Amino acid sequence: MKSKAILSALLLALTGTTISIAADPDHVRQIRRAGDCEGCDLSGADLKGVNLAGANLRSGTFEGTNLSGVNLTRANLTGANLRNANLSAANLAGANLVEAILSNTNLSGANLAGARIRDAFWSHETNLSGANLRGVNLNNKGLLYINFSRANLSGANLSNTRLNGANLSKANLTSANLSGSILFRANLSGANLQGANLCRATMPDGRISQQGCVGNRRR
């Protein structure tokens, strides 16, 4: 199953198209019955309403899968392929998304508080509007043009992060660490930046911010 996901990713990169991968019926029955399903192929399945809290879904394939509103708290999604998946309003608090593929993934309104997202793969089409990313570590990620409108990013670590063209309109960035980040052409209209560290961040108009700097040092 993993080889099919890799082949699909390669084809997308080379031609802009993807392979249509159908969910394995046995895997669908397994996840509905037991929850855990490491390495399973659940592409295109409708899993809305399934409780996957704490489930082991490592290296699973969820291309185009409907996980809207699903409880995935503390779930292990390490290396999972979530391309084109619908995770709107899903609860991913404390989930492990290290090295997960989040290209064109709908995470609008999702709860990602405390989630581990190190080395995840993003794309311009990833939708995080209204998502809860409070305190999440997103530093050193390329988050260009991603939709963070109305997202809760309070206390999040976005230091040294490329946010060129990102939509941060009406986002809550209170006490967020944006030091050294690149916000060139980002939309910050209506964003709450109270207490945010913007030391040496490149602002939407190209100027370098000194907000949060102490002398020549960062906070």
C-alpha cells in the first residue's frame, strides 16, 4: 500500500495527476471494528463518525478519505498519506503527524492543539482556516500561501518560517513567536498580534520588524 502512495506522489509531481486508489474493503471493516490499522489503505472511504482516538494509523493511506469531525486525539498518523482528505472539524489534539502528507488536505476547523507536525509535507492548497493550532511548533516549515484565516495560532512557534503569501486574516497570533519569519505579501488584515514576537520578521510590505527585539537581541 505504501508503494502505491509513493507512486501516486511521484506521478503528481511529474504530471500533475494522481492515481485513483480505492480503499481496501478488509481494511475498512478492520478500522470500523478495531480502530487500529497500521499501513492500511483507506483511500476514499467514508469514516465519518468512527472513533479513532489513540488509534495506530502509522503509514496509512487516506487519499480523499472523509474524516470530517472524527475523533483522532493522540492518534499515530506518522508518515500517513492524507492528501485530499477531509479532516474538517476533526479532533487531532495530541496526534502524531510527523512526516505526514498534508497536501490539499482540508483541516478547516480542526483541533490540532498539542499535535506533533514535524517534517509534515504541506501544499499551497492545504486549508487550515479556523483551525486550533494553539502552541503548535511550526518553525522552519515552508507554509507559503496556506490558508490560516481565523485560525488560533496563539503561542505557536513560527520562528524562521516562510509564510510568503499566507492568508492570516483574522488569525489569533497573540504571544506567537514569529521571529525571523518571512511574511512577505501575507494577509494580516484583522490578525491579533498582541504580544507576538516579530523580531527581524519580514513583514508583508517588505520591511523588517523590530517588534519583540531587545536591543539587537531577540527575546
